[in-house]
Amino acid sequence: MRIKKLRLVVFEAGGALAMVLALFCLFIVLLYALFPTGTPLRELFEGSPDPSAEAPGRSVEATLAQLKRDVRFRRGNSIAWAGASEGLKLYSQDAVQTLDHSGAVISFGDRDRIAVGSNSLVVVTRLNAQDEAGPRSYRVQVEGEVRGHLSVARRLSLELAAAGHVARLKPGAARFKVVHHDDNSASLTVLSGEVDAVDGSELHVPANHALLLRQGVPVGPARPLPPAPQLIGPQPVRYQYRVLPPRIRLAWSGGPGEYRFQLDRTPHFEKPLVDQRLTGTEYRSSKLERGAYYWRVCRVELGHEGPFSSTGRLELTQLDRAPGLSVSFPPESSVPGPYTLSGAAQPGSRIFVDGAEVAVNRRGSFSYLGVLKAGVNLIRVEALDPAGNASYASRIVFGRM
């Protein structure tokens, strides 16, 4: 009886195993039918071309002249993105993409460049590849923010494509800017030069004017740019502190509205430390480290950025030493009556004699006229610098008859 049960169990187990093997074979057959044998992965990766390598037989249209942080590129005949490097050659329909706090400069020649802002995508397409004798013609598709500078001697014509519209720059020197907004619209700003056509129709956008571009909406007339704000207060703005950085305030003229504020360590603003939109006419911060900064601001109206203000300067100086102080006191034994006390302190310090503030000249020199009484006189002098550091000097003078 037990032998029969054992045979039955073995038979059932064998049948189940045979069924599993049959299903596995069927799965393999189905897999090969759906996905035929291709190139092994190792051979595929070993044989894949380097995306940054030069393409024989293709014309180089531009070069990545400068990079900041994380910048990617994609060849026009590829779907794969790769990390970009300075000096990378760009061909027609190649794309350049910048990520957070990144940037790039695309050069078409010595003085013909486009600066790509952060979180932006640019595609450069040659429009007259078959015409090698005449000036080169390009279309630059923009998603994000770009700034362009074209020289008067440029041998290329340029079209800008953004938000479903195409604008053509008039030959000659030009400076322009394209900025996309959160509502999928874009602003085309002409700082110098001129746009002479939009979407194939004649439309003039002179210098210091801008167009608002919207997908599927006809382009309206060009609007003049808002004026540049004026900085308030003397420059540079100086702050001095002991331990904690001070709360700084930078202000400019202008009514209520939107402004773009930039702060950087250099006056070129290539990599701003602060680049933000503000709704007031001042910037405040208590997080800046000591050192020198440069700042500027522009007004924004209807999405269009006007010209920047003049460049201001901010200086934060940490003072952690007591100011120098030297005092010429009267003799320890003097005749009661008027006396003159003089001295010098670190320039910019305030001087107090017996609690009363004394006038100080630019060099830090001061004098004080006091009165000695008969008996013991304590004369106390305090120097206080702008950061709050203090120095003291005192003398006991006996007024003897």
C-alpha cells in the first residue's frame, strides 16, 4: 500500500516538473519570436560612437565656448543626451540643454555669441546648408532664456524661434534677449539692432522695444522697454560689523511693480549669487559674508525686462579689533580751571569724553575743552568704531590750588 502511494507521489511530481519545463520552453520560443537575436550588449556599447566626436562630412556650425556647471547636448541624429564640454563642436539641429544654476555660451564666431541661461534648451539649425558661398543662415529654437550679441561684421543671418513664432534679426550689430514665462509665453527684447520680420511678415521691433509671443496668438505691436531704475544713496554702500553679518538694505527708485535684482562678486554678473524677482524697490539680506559685491536691478513690465541700472557696489567689513586711540591728557597735578584735551583715533570712530560726544575730523583727530575742579578729577575717553568695538583711556588729575 505504501509502495503504491509512493509511486503515485513520484508520478505526480514528475508530471508537474514536465509541465513546468514545457511552459518554460514555450516561453523561450515566444521570447525569441517577439525579440529576435540582436547585437550583444557588450558589442553594442563597444561599437557605439562617441557623441562628442567630430562627424566627418558635416559642417561645424558653432562651438560651445563656455560652460557653467551641468550642461548636456544631443546630436541632431540621436535621441541620447551626453555631458557637454568646452570647445564642443555643434552641427545643424544639435541641441544644448542647461540644468539648475547652469549656463553655456554658443559661439558662431569671434564676436557672435549666444549665452544660454539655466534650465534652458536651445536647438541650432542651419537653414542654407547647400549655400556655402553666401552668408550662413540659422534658426535658433529657444525654450528658457538666452541673451545674444552679434557684431556689425557678422557673416550670418539669424532667426529666433520661441512660443510658436519666428522672428528675423536685421543684418548688422544686435543685442537681444529671449525669456520664457510660466504661462508658456515668451518675451523677445531688442536691446540694440532691429527685428524686421515675424512669422514671415514685415514687423519692425527697434532697439529698446519688446514683443510678447504666445502660442497660437497673433503677435501684437512692439512695446517700449521700461526705464532703468536709479540707485538710491551714495556708492559704494558700506556696512561694518563685529560678529554677525548685518542686515543690509539696497534701494532704488521706481514705483510699485516687479523688478529683477542681481548680486555678484564680479561686475560682469556672469554667475550671479542672487538673481531673483522682487515686487518692491529694495533688497534686504542678513546672510552675506564679508567682502565686496556688485549689484544691479531692472524693471519688468508685462513680462518685458528693461535695461539694467548702473552697477552699484556693496562692501561688508568685519571689524574684530578695538580701534586705536591716543590721548594727550593734562598733567596729573594741574591748576583748577579750563583745560584742553586732544588725541587721535581710528578714522571713522566716535569719541566720547566723560560721556559727551566730541567732534572728530576725517583723520580721526579730536580736541576737547573741559574744566578741572579742585580735588580729584577722573577724565575718561572712549573710542567707538562703526562695528561697536571700543577702546578706553583715562587719567586721574588732581586739581591743586
